[in-house]
Amino acid sequence: MTASGDAEDRPSYEEAREELVEVVRRLEAGGTTLEESLALWERGEQLATICQEWLDGARERLDAVLGEDDD
């Protein structure tokens, strides 16, 4: 389990990245209220964290495999 919730509720890396791209696009386009912009920003922060957790997990797995090869 991660700080972002249950693993089964967590989107895949690709899903989180796609949604993050959409959030950034909407923020850059403007035309949203302050309230909407803040909500988008907060969601973007959550998605960025999820993506980073996936990348960190992948790095740990690679490091573990590469470490085994050194033995």
C-alpha cells in the first residue's frame, strides 16, 4: 500500500501519465476558475506522485536484478 491509496485503486503509470498530460493541458489553456485551477493543480500533484512511485519501484526492481548479476 502506498500513501496514495490501495494498490488496486492506483492507476497504472500510463494512465496516470495520460491524465497528468491532460491536467497540464487544461491548466495551460486557461479559462478555468481559481477553484477549478486549484483542483486541477492538486490532482496534477497526486498524479505526479503516482508516476514517481511507479518509476521508483521500477528502479528498485532493476537495481535488485542488476545487483544479483554482480554476485
